[in-house]
Amino acid sequence: MTNGIFTVPEPHNEPVLTYAPGSSERTRLKAELDRQYQQQIEIPLIIGGKEIRTGRTATAVSPHDHQHVLATYHLAGPTEIRMAIDAALQARSRWAALPWNERAAVFVRMAELITTKYRYILNAATMLNQSKNAFQAEVDASCEFADFLRFNVAFMEQIYRDQPRSSQNVWNRMEYRALEGFVYAVTPFNFTAIAGNLTTAPAMMGNTIVWKPAATAVLSGYYLMSLFREAGLPDGVINFIPADGIEAAQVALASPHLAGIHFTGSTTVFNALWATVAANIGTYKSYPRIVGETGGKDYIFVHPTASLPEVAVAIVRGSFEYQGQKCSASSRVYIPRSAWPVVQEDVVRMVKDLRMGDTRDFRNFINAVIDEKAFDRTMAYIGRAKESADVEVLVGGHGDKAVGYFIEPTVLVTSNPSSETMCEELFAPVVTVYVYDDDKVAETVTLLSETSPYALTGAIFAQDRFIIQELTHALADTAGNFYVNDKPTGAVVGQQPFGGARASGTNDKAGSYLNLVRWASPRTIKETFVAGTDHRYPFMDEA
Ligand code: NAD
């Protein structure tokens, strides 16, 4: 019985803990890191609440110490993927029919558990398996994920409150049904919060989910499943199936019950998923909702009027935090010739100050890239840049994969604004700088806009208010998240809803009602209180 019009708790952003020496959070996180590092767990599939072991296994390792095995996990094949679809379909009717405030309570409780009991568990798993330092893990696995949950329940309420007008004798209502079928969530390695959001956002709206996590983030994924269960999420609402991406997609996208895809990852993979849906379009019961946030080639544009001390910090933090493996990381910089000498000196000094190594050593700002494939691909880019006559390595440029997949933060300077690393997404600790002539602002802005197919994030640095306005207008189509005098990373849920356009995704803005509304299929209900009893209209009468 829901005899009340309920209001969810006022959302707030989770305060970020510092992990400074002497703090209690530092002691607790270190203890949890030791615990997880010393054990080797076995991770089953979780389908309909049941643990399933297929015997086909892979290992979860630490990228910064790749011989260190953290877990062995079981892999789903076509049979288990079909089981997960069935479990999701079976759970759907009860879950979708549960009053929304009851569903909301599960996710609010989840947020509270994240920021207490699960804070150190999720942060440590993210540090060990995804090679994030303590601060990056905190802002991701704890704060951002708790923020997603708290704000999303408020957005859910906002959506449900949006009701049509009624007229005399008529009551119009809008019911925001769950989609008919299951939602297929495919998550990337780089944010534990994204894995949490891609699964919970549709679940919150009454949908049930088949979740294929990234192979390189299975450890935090498994702990997310423990959290979901402890928060009271019923069995079968989110089903966890680590699997080969292509194989899993073949089975999931062939189901007539596919109601939606919630994806974050590379543009190539998203295009392949969309093409498969298009090829199967005649077989689905409903048109699947396709939501995908994809790649980026994010920029910093410095105007001659910029204040320079902030620019170097933006380049260093924006490009190298989490080894440049944020979709929003700056990877190309356009800077006027007059500004470059000062900024260059600051950038080199700061980059040389960045320590690199194991995440358990809190002095390290830089850790490893995610796996050998990422290491080899990045070193190949750096190798080609070194051979190019147009490019100079300003700082960094070396890598070593003997113990962990370590690549020095690298700044390349190019005289060719169309050189490979100015155009393609590397997803690595590499940024390329193009120095332009101060009198070529307009030409450089055009160049920037036309250089890359992506439009995710971008930042401008300028002091002149007219210039800020002109650049904001001129660069309107180049970024879904646009920053003025700040680095292009670090979007906060509830403050800067996130997503890009062009080849960067469908721009459904994670962490806003715009995303949640994609997971609802509204039904309009018109009720007439006293209906007509005569089929004739007045105009039909004789004069
Ligand atoms: P990825 O595309 O390699 O993998 C994403 C997911 O897709 C994983 O679960 C993976 O197993 C699966 N997958 C891989 N190949 C597949 C295939 N052929 N068919 C079906 N599924 C497949 O991406 P990643 O390396 O995990 O993450 C990095 C990418 O994600 C970057 O391009 C980055 O820009 C993007 N990203 C974007 C955002 C955003 O909000 N726009 C956020 C985070 C990451």
C-alpha cells in the first residue's frame, strides 16, 4: 500500500576523503588492500541470484604487477548467457510492479553501504585490479557511484512527477513503465562507477539487466554484485556474466526480448553493437533503446589572453590522471606561440615530479595502463611519433612491461596538427601539443573542430569575456562537456551531466534525468468521468 506521495531523500555529493598521512581512512584502505592482495578468490557468474561455475576460467591480475593473480573468474558461454536472459525476464514482472519508492529505497541503501562498509572494499578492488591510485579510486568507486545512486533516485521521482494536464471531466495520467524485455549492460574497465551506473540506472526504472563486465574489471564487478544483494536488490534483477564480448553480444542481441543496450566503451565496439541490432531489427518485440557513451579526443585550447599558471596544471592533471584512461582526458592541446615557453617549462617540471609505480605505494601519482594490449598499442604510437619528422618528445616516451604495464607520462609536440596522435584516441598517458601562431586563432579553432570525429570534452583557457563567448559559440559542436578555464576531466554527478556527441556517443547524459528517461516506456492513461451517450454533434442539427 502506498498511501502517500513520497519524496526521496535530498541528494548530495559524497565528500571526497583525502587519504592523507595519519587519516583513519588511509589506515582502513591500506588494511583492505593487504587483505585483498593476500588472497586469491574465485568469482562465479551470478544468474538469478545463483552462483554458477562453468569451469572455463580466466584470471584477474594487477596491471602494475601482472604476475599477481587476484582472482580466478568463471566465463559464461552461450548457455549461461541465455540463462541470464531468462532470469532477467523472469524477475521483471515483480520488480517492475514494485512501487517505485520501494525500488528507490534499495538504491538509497546501496549508496549508504558504498560510503560505509563497501567504501574500502570497492576502492581497494579498483586500485588492485584497475590500477587506480587511492584518490582516483575514491572519486570513482565510492563518491561517483554513490552520487549516481542518490541523484538518480531523485531524477526518477522528477520523471514520475511529470504528468500531463487534465481538463474538465477528464483525468490524464502518465505511467512510466519499465521496458518490455531485458536491458543488456556492457561496461568498460575504466570506471567502477560507470559499471555501477549502467546496471543500476535501468534497474531503478523497473528494468532487469544482463550485465557483461569488462574482462579487466571483474574484481570490482564481483564486489558490486555483493553490494547489490546486500542492499536488497532481488535475485535476477541484475545478472552478472563475465564473458567474451563478441560471443555474449551475439547471443544477447539475437534475443527478441532485447529491450535496450546500455553501453560505455569504444566507438568501434558500439558501432558493431548498433549494426547487429540494425541487422536483427525485424526480430525484436520492441525497438531496443540504444544508449552508448564512447570514445573521445578531448582538447585544451589556450587563447593568447589566457592566464598561464593554470594551463600547465590542467594539461598535467587533465592528461595524466589515471594514466590518461579517462574518456574525458585531454589528449591534444592547442597553444599560442607566445604562451608555450612558459607553459612548456611548467609542464616538464610537473611531469618530472610524477612518481610511477604500484597503487599500494601512495606516493605514486601514475600507475599502470590496464593491460598488455593497451601497453603495446601505446608504445607503437609513441614509436611512430619518435620516427616522425613532425614530432618531438618533450618529456617521457619510455615504457617497461617487465613487472607492470608502465608507460611514462609523455608529452609530444607536433608541427603537424593532423599528425596521428592529434587525431586518434590513444586512451593512454600521452598528450600532443600543437603550437599555433597567435594571429591564427580563428583558423586554429576551425582546425580543432575538423581534426577528430569525436566530441566528448573540451576546455578553453581565456580571460577576455568577449573571447570566451566567441569560443564557446564557435566550439559548440565539439564537446558535450565544455570547460572554461578548467581541465576537461572530473565531471561531478548532479553538477556536470556527462556525455558527448558526434562519434562520442548518444549523449544521453549519465547522471541526469535524460539518461533515466531512456529506460522508461510511458503509457498515457485517459479516464473520462462522464462519457457521452449521443453519437451526434451539435453542428448536425437543422438551423
Ligand atoms: P571497449 O570498447 O574495449 O570495451 C567496452 C566493453 O565492450 C567491455 O565490456 C568489452 O568486453 C566489450 N567488448 C569489447 N569488444 C566487444 C565486441 N566486439 N562486441 C561486444 N562487446 C565487446 O572499451 P574499454 O577499453 O573497456 O574502455 C575504453 C573506451 O571507453 C574508450 O574508448 C573510452 O573513451 C570509452 N569510455 C567512454 C566514456 C564516456 O562516457 N563517453 C566513459 C568511459 C570510457
